Amino acid sequence: MSCSLRTFRPGLALAAALVLAPPLTAQMTKADVAAFLDAHTAQLSDVADQIWGFAEIGYQETRSSALLERKLEDAGFTVTRRVADIPTAFVASYGSGKPVIGIMGEFDALPGINQDSVPTRQLVEGKASAHACGHNLLGTASLGAVLAAAEWLKRTGHAGTIRYYGTPAEEGGSGKVYMVRAGLFDDVDAVLSWHPGDRNDASPSNDLAIISAKFRFHGIAAHAAAAPDRGRSALDGVEALDYMANMMREHVPQETRIHYVITNGGAAPNVVPDLAEVYYYVRHPDAEMARSIFQRLVAAAEGAAKGTGTTVDYEITGGSYAELPLNSLQQIVYENLKQVGGVTYDARERKFAEVLKQTLPATPALSAAAAIQPFAPHQTYASSDAGDVSWNVPMSTLNTATWLPGTAAHSWQAVATGGMSIGDKGMLVAAKTLAFTAMDLFTDPTKLAAARAEFDEKRGADFKYVPLLGDRKPPLDVAGTGKD
């Protein structure tokens, strides 16, 4: 990748380790933590560069996870690999005792998209995937945050444990759900998460629960012209299901989202297809409503099979809850985000931005990257497997301006800015905000108590966590499909 726009960092050997400094003082302020991260900007940017270059899709992030594991071990963390029956999932811990604060990092890329780190459309030869959702930055900012928090624990001698959760396959693989199901978050007091974006925002937000599944219809093959009466078209079953699903849209709550693609419709028009497959997502803010709508889809599939003389089976490939927002935790993140401040561009980054924004349909002023959005609860319409974490342990979230204002996720423009210094600056804002928030939670037990009380109240006394994906094993062969 091109590094010509990385104007604020020196060159760095790939083998450079992020080693924690020896104890210097009994005190370490937030200004000291920020200085620690500033001093490690080049190393963190190098990690983000490498993961950007690897661009490994979900459950295949072998080099990305190994790089992060190595950096954490070099810094004195204890790393447990291959957790939850996932080869690229891991947990790294530093410190001892309570409270336990977790910070999550993702590192999977998206398939079917390709772009160099330049402001015009330019492919990278031979690449079939890219970090169009910025997970190279996501995993690396979380790395920086836990390293800074560990340094703070070391220098101050404060009790507590900081954990990095290496969570693979967010894009369609529901990696965190399997980690939750394996009990890896059971002893955690709070979890901090974040995501790249085009603005700086720490407001509480709801998103959508999701269930994804593949419906496979089985028919009878025959010559479509010479013996059509002998055939039973599996594709007819798929199309009948799709027709009924489209009619069902009128009779579901308006927040519902239903999407599908036909992944196998047969091979040739003159052969009645004996196998066809359609891939569905069902979303709704409430997990139980999503489950109910999905069961209506299953009933439609069974009816489609009966009406076309075929049979059908289905496989749930993923599923996650909507995030449970906690105002008490989000307020802490918000105050720290205001203290850190947003992203400002230097002259060369502004030149990059002026070219790139010509490719966007609508672009807010570049100064929007420096602004902190007002604290205002809102509804979003994507989905994330972080939702299951939030229903099992108090969790906060955060967005920072790693992309040009007006850039959409899953776009080539997100790949371009996520692979150069604009993305790195937003990544550093996230790392500092997360580290500051961890410090607050370590030092003030009342903040954790308030978060826990709100968490218990919002879940309700009768809440029982039942994963939307059931008891299936991690779908190591179906990742990278862009669920969010």
C-alpha cells in the first residue's frame, strides 16, 4: 500500500514491539496516558497498515490475529489462543483482581471489494477483499487502549485486570456470539467497544437484532424442454418463498428489515434445477420480534416447498441481539471523547480529502471530523454481534472520524481513508478515549455500580439469554458476508 500520506510518523521496522515501559512514577494522569499513546503512534500505525494489507475475511484472519497476539505478549499480556472453538479468536489479560475491564478488537475484512489507499478509484492487483469497514483500525485502537491501560496499572500499582478480546468474523460470522456462549465474558465488570466512522459520537444508540439463514430447496432434475413434466424445480421453491416474503413486508412492524440474495439458482436454463439456495437476513430492534418474523419466513419456505413439489431445509448461519445502550456508561465515554477532541487534517490530508470528496454524493464540511456530536440517543439500522455482549455484561460504544465526513461504511472510500493517515488519526482518538474510560472505571467503583444497576434494570429480572443462532458451531466456512 502507499504510505506517502503518513506525514506524522517515522519509518518503522515491522518487528518493532510495543513493549511497556518500566515503572517511572506512582502517578499517571490522563495527559500521561495520551502522551504514551502519542509516543506509540508509529507502532500502532504500522500494525494497522499490516492488517489493512492482510485484508483477511472472517475466521480466516490468521496473520492479523497472530500479529495482535504477538504485540500483546511482547507487552506482558497473557494470551489464550483459539478460544470458543475459533482458530482466530483469543483473549489477552494484564493485571490481577477486580475490576475486570474488557476492550474488544475486530480485524476481519470484507470480500468483494478492493481499493488502494489513494483518493481516486484504484484497485490493488490480486486482492479480493479489503477493510471497507475499518476493522484494521478497530483492532489496533483497542490494542493501543489496553496497552495504555496496562501501563497505567503498572505505574500506579492499582488493582484490576485489563483484557483485550480478539473477536473475529463480525462481518457475517457472529464471532462474538460464540465467545459469549463459551462464557468468556462471565467475570467481566464492563466492556468497551468502538467502531470506525465518519464522525465522533458517543451517544447511546439502538441497532437491529438479526438472524441470517440459508434456505436450500431440493427438487427433481429433468430436461426442461423434452421432459418438463418429470421435473420439480428447486428454483421454483426459492422464487415462491421470495414472493411470499415480499408480500409479508406489508404485514411486519415498520422497523423490520428483510433482505435476500439467490446464491444458487441452477446451472443452465435447459435443466430443471434440483438444487437452489437463497440467503436471508431478518432484522428488528427487538430480538424476540426478529425470532418471530424469522419463524414466519420458515413457514413460508415450507409452504413454498409444498406448493412446488420440492423439499426445503435451512441453516441458521448467524444471529445477534441489538445492542443494549447504557446512558451511564455512554456519558463517561462522551466526557472522555470531549476531552480527547476530534480529528484535524494537515495540508496533505486536506489535499487527499478534497479529491476524495468529489466521489461522494454529499459531503459535510471537513471540519465535521473535528467536532464531537451532541449526546443524543438514536436508532441505527445496522447490526453487530457486539449486541450479544451488551446483553451479558454492561457495554459502551463509540464512533470516531476515521473516514472523511460523508463516507459510508463498506465503500471503497472507506478502504482508502482507512489505509492512510486520516484513518490513523481517528484510530488514535478512539484509543485515547477508550483508555481514559478504562481509567475512570478502575478508579471509581460508583461508575461501575451505576452501570450495573442500569444494566440490570433494562434487562429485567426475568431476562434469560438465548442466542439467536442456537447451539450451532461457529460457521467457519460462511464468514465475510457483510452482516452489519
